[in-house]
Amino acid sequence: MNPEKLQLKGMLAESKKRFRTLDTEASGLVILIRSLLNPYEDIKNLDMEKVTVSVKRLTEITEELKTLSEKIKNLEAEFV
């Protein structure tokens, strides 16, 4: 296999690994945010600082996931 194909394959593998890692982190954040926004808790007792930080991180992750998804799609198209 030529060096360019090997490099492309490595980039694709790294991108997929990063995507899976971020996807797992996003899933954990969704669970965390749901637990922080407990509907049975008095609204005054909600830790909105933690909610805000978690939602901000989730937003960053979703943007990166969109970018990675497009990158993976383009890299896979190179193999065709």
C-alpha cells in the first residue's frame, strides 16, 4: 500500500476514535444535565452553574462531532 493511503487510513482511524470518545462524553453529559435538572427538585435548589458549564461543553462537543462527521465522510470518500 502506498504511503498516502496509509496516512489517509491513519487519519480516518484517528478521526473515528475521536468521534467515539466525544460521543461517549456527550452521552454522559446528557445524563448529567438531566439529573441536574431534576423536575422534582425545588427550582431554588438547582445547581445552575453546573448546568451551564455542562451545556456549554455539550455544545462544544456537538459542534466538533459535526466537523468530525464531515471529515470522516470525506476521508472515506477518498478510499472509493
